[in-house]
Amino acid sequence: MQDASRKSQVAGNRAQVASRFAFYVSHWGLALAFGLLLGLLVVSVVLAQGGGTGSATPNDVNRVAKQLYCPVCPNTPLDVCETQACQDWRELVRQKLSAGESDQQIVNYFVAQYGQRVLAQPTAKGFNLLVWLMPVIAVIAGLVTLVVILRSWAAKRIARAPVSIAAPAPDELPAEYVARVERELQLRSR
């Protein structure tokens, strides 16, 4: 009988352990499921707002688009052009940025496709070097011209002026003028 009571006690303990295990598993399972759902919610919100690792913001697209001109519209930057082609090219820039390409790689792609004319700033190489040097040369030439003109004006002014201005000798003054000056000096000294 002792064996039977021991067996029933062991069976009771096993049932109690199984019951506790089921309780913990159900609570931990519920907590795990809740955590997974919360994680999925956070990830979906981040991806919906464009915060994923491979997304490009409109500011990123405009930063690259400002370096380029529209290949179709004359003298229109890509970031402000409203044609369908430019909208497609801005979308292409966004896709390339999202794929991880650098700004320079994207600019190089557009130059390869459409030529140097799409660059907002021409490269300082070859014939384009004149675009960068001409303003400097023009300013230097203007300053040199200004200095030459000012010196010639100063030289003409000096040439027109009398060489020396000396007071006339007393014997060159009219006698009545000298007498009048002496009378006035005597009146003032009194």
C-alpha cells in the first residue's frame, strides 16, 4: 500500500509540475508573442516614414539635383524643373541614393549619359578652365587699366599746375597798395 500511496504522490507531483509548466509557458508565450508584435509594429512605422537604411530623403535628392541641370530644358537646374523627364530623373537619383551610391557616383552617371552640359559647375579641366580663369583675368585687367588711367590723370594735372608759386617782391606791388597795407597795420597796432 505504501507503494500505491507513493505512486499517487509522485503522480500528483508530476501533475502539479506539468500544471505549473503549462502556466509559465502560456504566460511566457503570451509575453513573447506580444513582444514580437510590438517589434513588428515599430519596424513597420520606421519603414513607413522612410527611416530605413536604404531610403533617401527629399533633401538628399535635392542636394544631388542642385549639382545637375536638366538635359532637356535649357539653363534649368534639375531640382526645380517641373517637366516629367526631370521628375523621372529625380526619382532615379532617389533610387540610386537608396541603393547606396554616393553623390559623385550619381553625378558621374548623369555626365556619362548626357555629357558635361548637365553639370551646374563645369569641371576645371581643358577648355572649361577658361570659365574659372576669365573672371580673375578680367578683374586683374580692370585694376591695371584703372591704375594706368589714374596715373595719366595725375600726370596731366601736375603738368598744368605752375611750377612754383612765389610771393611777388615788394617792389613789384603798386605803391598805393603798399601804403594802404601800412596804414591798416598802424591802425591795428594802436
